[in-house]
Amino acid sequence: MSATCRWVPRGADAGHGKEATDMRSPLGLRARTSFPLILACLYLLVLWLAGGASRADALGQVVVRAASWTMLIVVALAQPRATLDSARPIALLIGASILLALLQLVPLPPELWQALPGRALFAQAADLSGQPQPWRPLAIVPGAAINAAGSLVVPVAMLVLLIGLEPQERPRLVGIMLGLVVASTLVGLLQFSGAGFDNLLINDTVGEVSGTFANRNHFALFVAVGCLLAPVWAFVEDRRPGWRAPVSVGLILLFTLTILASGSRAGMAIGILALGTGLLLVQQGIRRTLRRYPRWVFPALIAAIVIAIGVLVLISIAADRAISIQRAIAVDAEQDMRSRGLPTVLAMVREYWPWGSGLGGFDPLFRINEPFGLLKPTYFNHAHNDLIEVVLDAGLPGLLLLVAALVWWAAASVRAWRAGAGVHHALPKLGSAILLFVILASAFDYPARTPLMMATIVIAAMWLSESGSRGSRALPRNGQYL
């Protein structure tokens, strides 16, 4: 059955919802695919290919931002109307982030700028020059702040595309995101085999298993997200999983081995949490599938999956392929640098408090404050704790914005997990879990700075925002997760 592409205006499901939902291809896909969903798929594909790096000088940034602005223009010209509904808190948080970045670029009088905390060194240099000083923005490194502001076009574009989707279409993003994780995993396995995969759009490291990301920790987090997506894709819907059940189990095993091969210690810890959380998300679906069998089948199946994962891990260790475990046991220079650099980072937070040093300027500012004992051939590009780095860059306003985001996530998560089981509540719980893992990973690295993870965060937040909303109740009981 060929797919018919058409624009589905908001509210059109009232008169034709049954037709749009029931017409499906032999694989279970709905036959009609709306134009906003096609745009979202194309945008995610671009991000998968070029959005795995956070550095401003990566070639992929040009591709990603060009695609983002293109999507915004297309939506502005083609979309008849869009309402925020439950996405309003997400839009407010993104808007506040953009406003904060722009305010840091407002020029300030020399006297006011030099009076800001942490500017004494620059004020001394200005006095020695004897030249009249220009007005400067709050950000000490204006170019980095401009890049930080420009990067926020990615979550804006993703949010605009998502609010154009009908509630019945949002579950299909589960299968789409799972496909991206599988594709990235296959690239990682290709790298692990030694065949090599040189992505010119990102600043990846030759010989490192990082998939389509420049950083193996970000790659491992993305694969761990797949451990949540796979069981939801297979077991949440109110129907028999069929062939999806063994495929999802196989994907989870593949994701587990890939995380071990990536060499990411933080990814390994998050992967373990993802395995348990994934089973928690779909326990009702598994029980519903096995209700024709004796009660002991369910715990036996869970035990078999755990044993299979354990056996594969042991085989991986015996074959000297569990790089993550090896790096967790051995204390290397990288981990030592993170712990040794933390006191300097905290001292910088105090020095630039309460207005911050400016978004994106960590690298050059850390070099100013870096003690001789930390000098080495490589450089410390980030604090490797994004929660602290946000406070360093944005000061008290950034801290308040971060707390607001965490409070919204916590409140929405409580509503999601109290709502009960079933198709209607699966997406909010999934979104809550994904955001939790991003928060945990951000305590050790900076995954949210990559465009692909930015889009993943917006998608997860959109799913979570449906908890208790009309959009959540509007989901059909046979809504497709593919």
C-alpha cells in the first residue's frame, strides 16, 4: 500500500480520525503520513548525520543550523496554525534560555563592565593600554556567546515541528528515534571492527567507538536511550507484540554490548539503569502478552533476559572487548584531570558569581585560571559537569533557569508515574526517564550541547508534557509506536 502524504490540520481527526488511524500498511504503519511528520523525520535524519558534535568549528554545525532555519521557514509558510497546549512550559524554558543568551550580548558601559565580578584582570589590562575602552557585553568571550545563542535554533525548530503533529502521530516518534539509535549503533560497531568511519561533519576521534557522535559518552547515552525505546516500541500497545518482541530483546542485547565496547564508564552506569527502567516501563505490556501462560513464565522470562545479558557481558570481558569495564577499573589521566580540575572550576564559579562569565567561554577562561599543576598537552574543553558549567557561564540567572527546568521535570514526572499503566501513559513515563538519564549524564559530561541530543531532549520533554493533558487523553488505544 503506498503512503499518501497530506497535511493534517489540527482537529481534523474529529471527522476523519478513524480513517486516518485504521488505514495501515502490512507492517502496521498508518498509510497516511502528515507533512509535519515528514519534516520532523527529515530534520532528525540531518541531525543524526551532522548533529553529533558540540564544537562551534565542526562542519556539521553549518549543516545543522541551515537545516534548522530551513525547517522554520517551511513551517512558517506551510503550517496553517499551531497551538502550544501542553508544550507551553517547554516553549517558555527555551524562550528564557534564548533571552538569557541575548542579554549577555548587550553592550555595557566600560565602568559597569569593569565593575562586574571577575573582570579585574581585564580592567588592569585596559588601564595599562591607556586607550579609551569600548562598551562590552557581559560575556567575556562574545563570539562564544553568539555561538551559544545560535545553537538554540535547534530546540526551537524541533519544538515547532512537534507541535505541528497530531497527538496520534507522536507515538510514531518512538520507532523513528529507535531507528536512529540502531543506525548509530551499527556505525559504532563498524568503528569497533576497525573498518573505520570518518564523519567529516563532526570532530570524531579516529579509533574511538562513538557512532555518529564526536564523544563516546554522548554516544553511549544515546544507545542507552535505545534501551528505553526498544521495549516501549514492542510491548506498550494494546495488541500482541508479535515479531517486535524478539527484535526488541535482540536490540537491547546489541545496545548493551555496544555500550561496553564504547569505553564510556558513565554510559555503562546509565545503561544499567536504562535496562531496569525499560522493563519497568513495559511490565504491564509483558504481563498482558503472557497472560495466557502460567504465572511463573513472566519472572522466568525476566530472569532469562538478565542471565543472557550477564553471559554476554562475561563473554565480552573474556574476549577483552568490554572497554567500558576496563576503563572503570583503571584510573586514567582523563578521570584524574576531571577530579583535579573540579576545585579550579568551583573557584571560577565563585569568582564570576552572580552574573557569570558568559555562555560558551569556558575554554579560554579556564586557561586563564588553570594552575601549573594541571598543564598538559591536551586542553580542558568543558567542566565535564554541565550543571556546574551552566552556573559558571550564566551565574544566578542560569541557576534559576536550571532549577525551574528541574522543578518542571520533577512535577511532570510525578504526574506521569502516578497516572498508572497503559498506552495513554507510556509516552510521559518514557520522556521522564530519558530526561532523567540526560540529567545524570550531564553531571559527568556535556551531552545536551550536541544538536542531536538537544532534539532528543525536546522530544522527551514533549512526551512528558502530555502527562495529564488533553493530548495524552487523545491518544488512541491502538496508536502506533513505529
